[in-house]
Amino acid sequence: MTGTNLLVSKPNNVCDYIAELNPLTIDQLYRHSSANCLAVLRELPLLGKHYVLRLIFVEQTIPQAVISSWVIPDSIKEHNEVTSKLKALRVWSESPMPGGLPGFVLNNVFRNNLKTALLGGGDDWALVQTNDSDKYARDAAFVNKYALDRWECILQFMVGNRAEQISADTIKTLMNAGYIDYDTNKQNVAPRITASGFQFLLMSTNAQVWYFILHYLDTIEAKGFNFVECLSFLFQLSFSTVGKDYSMDRLSDNISGFLQNLREFGFIYQRKRKDGRFYPTRLVVNLTSSFKDEMANNSEDGYLVIETNYRVYAYTESPLQIALLSLFVDLKYRFPKFCLGMLTRESVRKALRNGITADQMINFLNINSHPDMGKNNKKRQIPPTVTDQIKLWELERDRFTFKDGVLYSQFLSQNDFELLRNYASDCNHLIWDNPSKRVMVVTNNGHDDVRRFWKRHKKDH
């Protein structure tokens, strides 16, 4: 699997995710909370926001031609994309005018709940802060450090560090996402990272959290949680403030259980389960926000120096970065702030056997290479000899194609061989043949058909 396949499998923003939901689920989402409508508005393209806010107080159908006139001709393509997205999100729907002209009308439930969120009134849609002070109060810096530490535990587990303890729900989510192969019955065996998992680790923290939570939401109903209620709670959390504590008094039993899962992921800080308060972390606040404050970027500062003799120098103390590197580099020496390893045929082939591709390894080295490696061409780039060699080691594994089949040999005459070979070839059963030795191989599925043909031929002659 290439790096791009991972992104194709799941939507990369809130609007695209909601648009793929069942229409009934989307309607329930808008009906459930004003926060959901406000979150959708926040994620819309700028032109989409303009349309919604311009029509929010218009309770009648507006001709599509009138809406089209709000943009200049050069922006018609963007207009068409936005109108399609608003229809997919059920923010508005097509409605004919009295004279038969096509028009658009805003979803009435969406409009009313969005008014509530923007103008006030109605039921309180935001999370409620606690009235009393917390003697164990935590500031934003502490909460964010806690979140990153918890998240790194998950990443450490993915690369085989079993010293890091993560919950069973987290392991199941990683397995369902296809990021690791892990036998839960074999406690002494470390998980094996997949090609998708390796690509997942190359992403920024915010992107990792987004794809992780999408895979978790896929299984949420199987855990006994209400999908709409839990997704609404995530939207509410996105409007909270890091470093502020919020009360659990108004949370349902369903959300209280869901919150404990979020706590295991590092999305929520709670000193004890019985505490009547919790602290949202930056991981969950950034989840559905267009203005993402990146907490950590895996490739912010290059720490690798790669030489043409396949030596790799890693100037890092991060256990996660070292564990990632060890997936395809043979580490020879480790010092307090420095590691030395070698790219060898065996180390690369080991990674290839685990499903990590040559392109992913090269991409990892390029992304994390030291800026000085690009002095000559102003672009970080590992030596071409190293790139070519990694690809050659991968090609070694692709020289042979293995297929199951049945061997036919010991023909009495060349005519018999050619007769059966031609029949197998015409029926697409033939895998390989050698006329000089009167040997051929047919597929397992075609074996019975070829054998029946041969019996009929022998019977007739």
C-alpha cells in the first residue's frame, strides 16, 4: 500500500466525513445540538459560509440563478463545488419556485439551531464549566504535555515497545484501522506495524488523531454507544478551552462512558474517574477546528544524516524516532544524544517483509533528513546511491511470481503434449509450459477441466 492510499480511504475533514453519513443520521445530528450546526458552518469553505449566513434569516426558497449572481463568472467552478457540498451536507436542498424555476432552501432545523448557537437562546449547547475551584487544578501546559505523552504511548506501542501500556479499545482501533497486526492471545509477542501504520506514523499529530478517531467512530455503536450523541460531544469539545475544567454533572451515562475512552487516548485529562470534572486537551480541541494549532510535527527538525556508504547518523533522544528508524536500519551504536546505524540488505528486506515499501522508507529518510543535506540543491535529499539501492533491494523480492498449479509431464508424444497444452491455453488454464521437455503447469481451478478433456480424448482414440 502506498502512502496516498491511506488518505483516500477516509475523508480528511469534518464536512467530507458528515457528507458520507446516512441522510437520516445527518438530520439527527443537526437536530441533536446547536454545536453540530456551528461546527459544520466553521468547516465550510468561505463561499459556503457566505451563502449560509446570507440566507439564515430567509425562510423561503431562493432561485438558484439569484445565488449564482452573487459570484463573478471566474468563480462559477467554485460556486458549483460549494452548492454540491451544501447539498451533500443537507444544509440546503433543491426546491422549485412557484413558476417552476429551480431554487435552494436552507434546512429548517439547521437554520434554527445555527441561530441559537450564533445569537443565543434555546437550550444551552456548550459544555458547562465547574462552579467550584479545583485544588488539583491543571494549566494548559500540563494538560497538553499529558496529551502528547499519552499519544506517544500509542505510537510507541505500534512500533513494538510493549513497555507502553495502552487500553484494549485503543489496540482494537489500531487493528481495525489496519495499522498493526497483533494477536491479543499471545501476550509475549509484540505487534507488527503494517505499511499503512508506517505511513500513519509519518503524519503530523493532528492528522494522526483525525484518522484514528474516524476508525474509532466506525466501531462506536458496537461498543454500545450512541453514534450521534458521541459525535455531538466531540463537536462540543472542539469549542472548549484548553486548561479549563468542565463539569460532568449534565453528561449522560452514554457520554460518561465515551469520555473514559477519550481519556485513554489522551483527548481528556481526568485525575480520577470519580472526579466530577475533566480537562479537554489540545488533541480533541483541534479535532474539528479549521484553525489547527499543530502540537507536534514529526518532521519539524531533521535529525538524520545519511552517507553514501549507507551509514545513518540519528541526532535524537526520542525513543519513538529511534524505534521508527530501527524498523529498517540496523542500529550499531547508541549514545545519550546520538545513534549510528547501517542500511543493510537484511534490515531493508526485514522491513519489506513487514509490508513497508521502499518508497515509504525513502520518504521517511527525506522528510527527517538534516537541512544541511540539501545545501547544494536547496532541498533535503538523501544520496541517490542510497535511494537506488533501497529500490533495488525491493526489486529483488519482485523477481519471482508464485502461483499454485498442477504439473503435467511424461507425455508419450509431442502431439499429445501440444493438444493438451493448446486446450489449457485456450481456456486460460495454462501457467507455464516447456515444449522441448514436454512439461506444463495448469492452474488449480483448471486442473479438473483439463483432466476431463484428456480422458475424453484418450477414450475417443
